[in-house]
Amino acid sequence: MSIIRTLGLASVSAAAMIAVAACTPAADETATTDAASTEGAMAPAATTTDPVVGGAAMSPNDTIVTNASKASNLTTLVSAVTAAGLVETLSGPGPFTVFAPDNAAFEKIPAATREGLLAPAGKADLTKILTYHVVPGRITAADLTAQITAGGGSAALTTVEGGTLTATAGANGSVILTDEAGGTSTVTQADVLQSNGVVHVIDTVVMPN
């Protein structure tokens, strides 16, 4: 029996500062003001902030692997991607949508099984599991929600591994993934944009058949 079938899984703006300058006209000024100038002075400056994952800013100009390597809560995933020989693939142009299990998600897998997957002998099973977390294309949370609505409450996502993940709407606008083994995982952080795709952090490792 493969390692995959031995796994016991558990069930799944930045605030913009707007400075408004108060202006009191001098007594000899006319009552008429230049409206266009006033509006221009009050217009807020546009600001952007990169999302933070595991205490590190995720740059949309970096690849999936580069960004993941900066996040303290994705170290197990990075180790797994390295062990499976998928670093070059996930550093490529893509685009890819990656449902990224955090460290706590991997810890739900028994330690012995986890170690076996990361060992050279477990490479084939590990690759199968990791590619099951990757969907071709750049699928944002809004895209997922639209697909779920269009599908009457669920959306079938075909993964790079070749299997299917089923996405449904969860509480408070979250997205739930159901794997082929019936296990579920929740998207805990969505829309972490990358130069070659998008990452959604999830709380449980999903499993293919």
C-alpha cells in the first residue's frame, strides 16, 4: 500500500493615510477659490503594500519558490518541493495556482509518514501529493468564487497531478477544498500574488487517490 493511502488526515488596506491640508484664506482674498487646485491638494497618494506570509513580505515580482522561501510558516513546504525536485518547475513562467499547506498542515500527517515522504524513496509519492496542490493558470479568490457560483455551489479544479479538487464556499467568504479522499482544507490566506502565479495558503494537506 502506498504512503498516500496510509496517511490519516485531520478534517481543514494596508490602511491608507489621507492627509488633508486645512487652508484659511486671508482677509483680502476673494471668496472665489480654484476648485481644481483644492481638489488636487486633497487627493490621497496611492500606496501599495505587499501581503505578509509567515512574517515576510511577499513580492509580486518574485516567483512562488522565492517568496515561499521567505515565509517562516512554509518551511516544510519548501523542503518538500526541494525533495521532490519541483523547485525549477515552480520557478518557471507558469502561471500556477498553488494551494500551499502551512507547517501546521504538514504536522497533521504522522511524523514517520512525513519523514518517509521527504526521504529519497518517497519522492514519487511526494511529487504526486505536491502536484495535486497545483492548478494551471492564475486563479484568484474572486475567480474561485465566480466558478463556485457558476457551478451551482461547487467548482471542480483539475490539478497538475491530473486529479480533481472540489472548491465550495465556506463561512465568512472562505473557500473549502475537498480532495478525492473526502478530506477537507480551508483557505486561510488568499491571493498572495507571485510573478508566475498566485498562492492560497491552506490549513490541511489535500490528498489525491
